[in-house]
Amino acid sequence: QGHQPYDLSKDLTPITQATTQPYMLVVNPNLPVKNVSELIALAQSSPKSITYGSSGIGGFSHLAGALFESLAGVEMTHVPYKGSGVPELASGETQLLFALPATVNIGPRLKLLAVSAPKRLPELPTVPTAREAGFVDAEAVLWQGVCGPPNIPKPALARLTEEIRRGLARPDRRL
């Protein structure tokens, strides 16, 4: 994909992890399934007939879909988009999507089957985790971190880490 003008291992100092976000297995409501087991049965009965969208080839939503295919033993058709793929899912152009919670507004145009988090999300207590749906190894979370310039002195790095973590833990910073 081209040469990068930096080396992540030499040019940046990791400071701390800032966020984690699980992926959600979302389907178009016209897909005749109520849960992950029914989705797998449908996909097994007609290989490649179910289309899943993603934010592009090699993107995390694509990889989450490929992981699902591998663990479930099914073949689906991948449809990459330049955006999130949510509008195409809602319109019925695709049938399935692995999406971040911030990109999806669950309502009558979308149906949520599972989350890829290690435990149920407090804001979605009735939605099973991938593990509860039978996929022990299907936890897929996106995380973001904070990095700084190379060679940050250890005392400064410790202080930055502590201050950033303290700021992120404040109740008024939670989503």
C-alpha cells in the first residue's frame, strides 16, 4: 500500500489505551433470522447467498466478518464500501454487517443479533455476546490508544499515563 515515512516501533512511544469498542452483529430485518444460530443455519443452507458489508477490504469490519465465516463454517459474500456500510444494510443492499456501536442506530431498519464484547453491554442488556451465541473465540473489539514522540523520559511517561487514565476515568468523560 505504499511506504510510510515513519516506523511505529521507533518513532512513537505508547502511553496508554484510551478506548475499547465491541463490534455488533447487525442484520437487515428482512433477513429471516432471529438469532445467530438461525443465521448460521441459513448461511450453511445456501453458501455465499448472504452478503455482508464492511468499511473496506482489510478493515476491521471485514476481518470480523471473515472471522465469523471461519468460526461458523459458512461462506458469505463480502461487499466492501468506502463508508461504514450502514446505509446499505438499512436499505437492504446488504444483509449483514459487523459495526461499531457509534455507527449504528438500532431501530426498525436494523436488527441486532450479538455483540463481540466479553460481557453484555449495560445499554443493551438483552443482546447476547458472541460467546453466549456459541462463539467462544469471536470476541472482536477495536481499541484506540495514545502515543507520544520517541524517547519520552520514564518519569514523564509515567506521569502522562497516570494523568490520561485519570482523565478518561472521570464520570463526565464516559459515553
